[in-house]
Amino acid sequence: MPRVLLTGMSGTGRSTVLDALADRGLRTVDTDDDGWAEEMPTPDGGIEQVWRADRIDALLASDAGY
């Protein structure tokens, strides 16, 4: 089955789209949930959330789930 990785800034409607797809019987995964991202330091001393590439790669490669 094809996979779609939906990204976007806060407030752009990602969760709404995921809900609509799930209502149509498609499997969805909200990567805003715990475990999909980690905090990383930025060069200017701040912190940013970045996806855990290992988990995203495994999710996109698998038919079984996460």
C-alpha cells in the first residue's frame, strides 16, 4: 500500500487530515505522539524537536505497524 508522510507547521490541519483519513478506514500515525521525536540542541543554544529517523524509516518500511 502506498504511504504518505504528511508534514506541516502547527495549526495547518495535519490532525484534521489524519482524522478524515482514519474515518475512511486508512491507517494513520500521528508522529506528534510520544516517542516519534526528540529534543536536539541548536547551534544558537536553543532546543528543537526533530523526528527520530530510525522510527520514521521503520514506520514507512513496514506493513505491520510501529
